[in-house]
Amino acid sequence: MEQTAQRRTAGGVEYEFVRKKVKNINLRVRADGTAAVSAPLRMPAAQVDAFVASRAEWIRTAQAKARARADAAAARPVPDRAAALAEFTRMSELVYPLFAEELGGQRPALQVRSMKSRWGVCSPAKRQITLALELYSQPPAAQIYVVVHEYCHFRVPNHSPAFWAEVERILPDWKARRRLLRP
Ligand SMILES: [Zn+2]
């Protein structure tokens, strides 16, 4: 049902536009500062433009913040990969026992690589968790949240309510931990 993104401009703001099976217009500014909008399948484009134009100031502020964060991240020294892997392995060892059963008693393969747009990726089929090298510069309380998050994907592959219920069962304060993550 998803189309490829279309570029539009409204209120002086350029945005990527897709129609989806959604009930409302969804607007977000990505970490790289681009604005993305999804709208219901049958909503007229003019109505979407009007919505974006009405939020133009908010979008520009969010874009400025995103770009400032991206610049700060680019200026930060790259952490040591071996040290990051050692630390994340230690954390993974704490979480693994909770998932040992569905993993058939085999630890997931843990990888660390530089990732600009996400903190972690779980590949249940490969029994593999990849964590961002950049996560190593984040507070430990947030790092363990990311590790738990990726482990929970072995139980629920998507971000459905069932997934977040799993995360919450293990880390009731996961929201506060996630807020500590700074790009
Ligand atoms: Zn996830």
C-alpha cells in the first residue's frame, strides 16, 4: 500500500510525502533534519500542504535542533570499538539469561559498528544483535535499555504494543532511560 515518497513544499518547508493507510496526518522531523509527512490515502494534497504550512515554524525549529545535534555528533571523537564491544558484551550477559529459552540456549552474536541513524538492530533469523558504536558514548542506563530493546525483538519482531509490554516487563523505567539517549 505504500507509495514512494514525493517531494512537496508548503509554507516554505520542503517535505517528503507519502500516502498510507493511516487515519491522521503524521508529521515528523528526522534526525538528519528532513521533514516527512504521511497522510490518509484519500486526503487531498492541498489539505496536507495547508497542514504543513500551519506547522512551518515548528518544523523549522525542529530542523535547526536536529542539524545542531547532528553537527555536535559529527564533532565528537569516535569511541573505541573493542572497548564498546567488551562493555556491550558485559551488558548482554546480564540480559541473556532472560531470553535463553527462546534462543535455544545459544547466545546471540553481538556486533558493534558505526550507525548514524539507529542505536541497535536485531536480526532474529540470524540470532544477531548489532549495536551502534555511537551508543558507547551514551549513559549506561540508556545503553542497557537498547540492549534489552534488541533482545525483546527475539520475542516480538516489530514495535507493536506487545513488544513494548515485553520491554516494560524487564525495564519498567525504560521511557526515562530512552530519554537519556542523545544523538
Ligand atoms: Zn526496535
